[in-house]
Amino acid sequence: MQRCTIGEPSGLDGYRLSSGRRFYAHGGIIGIGPDCGHHGLSEGYDGGIVVECDWDPDFLPWTPAERAELADEMIRRWTVFRQGP
């Protein structure tokens, strides 16, 4: 998973998974919780990260591998945080 530019030409505002899928994340923040939108993922401000979509027939749901890649990255980040400086 790498930072990438989605819509802001001035900087990195999203992530690209190894599959090529890109998604927006305000300030590089990805959150998870029961109040973070339809699927529990927040993009760091006031929106959600869409992983499934029943209102857009052209949207391809995230694959198990894409979900695992994001989860593994978040686990890595929380492990670093837990260990401290």
C-alpha cells in the first residue's frame, strides 16, 4: 500500500493498493469504528471509504486480498504505535 494522488495535485491524498485500486484518505488518515459510515471505514474527515456499493452497478467491491492488505497495514501501524518510541 502506497500513498498516491487522487484529486489534489498539490500532494498525496490517498493510497494505492497492490491491485491498483486507489482510495481517498484525507490527511492520510484511515479510521475504523462503528460510527464511521456504512462499512465502518473513515477517510479521516467526514466521509467513508467505500468497499461495497449496492447503489452503483459499475463499482467493483473490494476483494478479500484488498481488505487483507489494508488490514495488515493498519495492524502494522498500530503495532508500531503500541511499541512506542
